[in-house]
Amino acid sequence: METVRRRAGLRPARAADRPRPAPEDPRPPLPAAAARRLSTLLADRSGTAGSGRRGTAPDLMELLPQWLATANARGYAAPPQALPALLDAARGRTDLRPAALAFAGPRALWLARLNPDWRFALRAAPGGDGALPRPEDTAAVHRLWQEGLFAERVALLSSLRAHDPASARDLLATTWATERAEDRLMFLDSLRSGLGPDDEPFLEQALADRSRNVRSTAAELLSALPESALAARMAARAGTCVSVDRTRPEPTIVVEAPHECDAAMERDGVVAKPPAGRGERSWWLGQLVEAAPLATWPARLGGRSPEDIVALPVADDWQGELHAAWCRAAVRQRDAAWARALLGAPTAPEAGGPGAVSLAERAKLLGTLDPDERARWVAGFISTHGLSEAFQLLGVCAVPWAAPLGRAVVDALDIAREAGSYPWSFSGVMGLAERCLDPAEASRLDGLLAIPDEREDASPGAGGYWAEAFQRLVTTLRLRAAMAEELA
């Protein structure tokens, strides 16, 4: 009775304003079959069986990024009833957010204002509450730069840099002296986009920054500009350390690493103290060679080509350090000629070229080549060395894989199957193949679906597991082909 009395005595609250209707999405609607497919992809919660086996059913959530990319390329609007599930998926997977929010369109922002769980969309999507001002709205740009949160300022600087590199740099200069060191570092990193000779004066000033990390980043950016004054200084220093000794039976590169790291070197971004386990002189040498323009070396080493330079013997066990520094320089300067020389032929012994010191370095070097050349090199690598070391290299290849690369992967998987081992050590490559192999290759896999006769030296039941894995791959490829057809 007391509860009823208290409730009866409450005064009515002021009525809240009704939400404005959701905005219209002018894009054409999805075809019906594609809309049904989207619902299926978003509803999938498949996982690995308790035994660790993946089964034959495709992992639909792993196909969602490709589906979204194709739908966005076709210019379709998201079905309104799918928006909550789409926002939930984007909330759980940050890698999905750009494509998911682009596909969801303005209605997703309307929903996000009504549900705190989806507030991320307002910060990440154009037109949200955290939307950036247009570059031509100078007053709004300066107001956000002066008053915005750090994340908003970073996003503003990156957006401006993409449209007008000079105005972004000038905006950063207005507050540079008063920014915190960690903020200066993040802001400076945004200058990587659209980096050009006009940025050199600003970056030269940053070389005198009180933060070592800021100085190092400024030096790295300047070394990516081969015509910069810093690049010339580094070329002069590195050139005194590396030369060709012609008095030996065959021309040999000799290295005389720096004996000290002076103040001028530190100002130009050389870190004086090496990490644990590294010698000081080799540490300094690597930084100098990495920052020197690669055009330095043909002139310095007898007019030789990159291939000829990399093929020269290096005295006193300096080859690993020198070639590793050239690898980093080729990646930083996006020099395809040096990348080819350092990679060597994909059929080289010991699964490496004359200069690539690790799989990670080779993957980075491959990133400087055009997609077709990259695919051919990795296909040759797999044909020679198999799949055991290829996972990292496959990750830098364009999707869908070019035909030679796809054939090389399938052939290598078939060889592994014939060897009689279990397929689990190749599950990473198999997962990549499901997402990256051209769906047209599905017909070539039909012969691998049967369970082969088990050899005496084969692992028990391996043939059945391989048949299951190939069935999953074929099913996924055909599903991807159906998805593309539904969106066509």
C-alpha cells in the first residue's frame, strides 16, 4: 500500500523529445539473395570442435570482410533490419569497422546515438558526433585542433594530411612547441602520409627536439627523402665505413664500423646505446647504412648494380649486418631494384636470398614489388621450399591470389598430404587459402576430396583429416563464388 501511495504521488516527468526519424539511405538496396546471405554471415557463431578439428563447414565470419568489401564496391545500402547485428559485429572486431560502417551508412549513426554500446560508430564514421570538419572550414579546423581531445586531433591531422599535406604541417607547427613529447611523436608519425621535400625544414627542426623518440622519428622520415640534407649527411658517414678492397684475389667489401657516436650523429637520429646483446659499433653501422640513400652505393662501390653489390663477399663477418641494413633501407625507400637484389631468386638455397636475413625481412622486401611480381616470387619460393616457411610471405600477396601462386599452394598442400603427415601444421595456410585462393580453383581440388589409401609410414587417420580439410576449402571457395554472384 505504501508503494502504491508513493507512486501515485509522483508528478509526471517532462516528456522527452521524440527521436528524429532516421535519415534515408539513397543507395540501392541489396539484392534479396545477398541480403539473406548477410543475415547468415552475421548470425554465424561457428567455432572449432572440442577435438581441435575444424570440420568441413566454412567459417562464415571470416568471409564477412570480403563480403563487405564487395558490397561497398557495388555501392549497396545495408538492409535496415541487419544494422543492429552489423554494429554488434563491428563492435567486437575493430578490423571490420571501416568497411562495416561504410556499408551501414547514415542509419547506423542514428542507431548509435540511441545505444551506448555503439558509440564507437559516432567517433569512427563520417557524419557522426565525432565527425571531422571539412578541410575548407578553416575556423572549425582550428577550433578542433585547439580544443579537441587527443584522438580527435590525431584524426584531424591525418585527414588533413590526406587532402592537403602543407596545411596539415602548418597546423601542427602552430602548437608544436607546447605539445607533450608523446603527443608530438604521434603527430609527427602522421606526416608519413604524403611525405615530400616540402616537409624537410619542419623535420630538420624536429631533429633538435628534446625527446629522443621524436628525434629518431624525424630522422627516419628525413632518410626516406633521398634528396634531404640528412640523407646526404648519412651517406657521407656510411660511405666512410664501407668500401671495396681490390687488393684481394676477388673484389671484397670491407667494413670499418664507427668507433664513436658523436653528438651530430645523435642529432641525426642515431641511437647511441645498443639493445642488449648488440655491439656498439655494429649497432651504429646498421643505423648509418639504413638511413643512407641506396643511390650512394653504386657510386661508392665501383659503379656496380645492386645485384652485383649484394653478390660481393663481405670481409670479417660483416655481411649479415650490412645486408640487413640494406634490407631496411630498401623497405624504407621503397626501392624495388634493391629489394629484388636482396631477395635473390626464390629458388636460392636455404630458403633465402643473399641479403634477406629473416622471413619478416623478406616479407617487407616483397611489399616493395608490384602484386604480380610478388605473387610470382612467392610461388617460386613455395615450389622450391614448400609451405613450412611461406605463411608470412603469403600474407603480403594480393587477394585473390594470382593463378601461379594459387597453383603453387595447392600443389604444395597435395605434396604434404601425400607425405602422410597430419594437416594441422598447415592449418594457417589452409585458412589463408580459404580466404585468398581464387574461387575458380575449386574445380582443381575435386580430386583431393577422396580419402587416399593409407601408407604404412603415414600417421593414423591422416588421409581422412586431409580429405576433411580439402572439403572445407572447396566448400568455402564455392561459397565465395556464390556470394560474388549474388552481389553482382
